[in-house]
Amino acid sequence: MSDSAQERDAMFQKSALYQEFLAEREEILRHKWIESEKVGHDIGFEKALLDWIVKHRAGWRTLRQQKPGHHNSDRAVAA
């Protein structure tokens, strides 16, 4: 990989939008694990994703936006 490609990848991984994606993905995977444990089998990522979005995403985003030092990438995306 060239130096410019490595720099671009490093910049992408440090972006606020990418960091939000990673944090949200981590929460979805946690939700998948919890819900799978409850029913005794793997519910799958898609079911966990849809369930988490419907039940938890809005509240999770609100709490993240209230954290001190948090960069609100939602505003940047919506603008």
C-alpha cells in the first residue's frame, strides 16, 4: 500500500463519523449477545440490528451526544 493510501486510511479511521459507526456497531453486537443468551441461540446480526435500532438507537444517541467532549457527528452528517 502506498504512503498516500496509508495516510488516507489512517485519516478515515480517525474520523468522527467512523468512530460513531464503530461505537454503534459495538452496541449492536452487545445487544446481539444479550438477546441471543436470552433465547438460547444466536439471533443473527440482522435481527439484532433491527431490534436495537427500534428499541435503543434514539436513546443511545441522545446519551452519546450529552457526553462531555463528544463530537456530534450527527449534525455534521445532517448538514
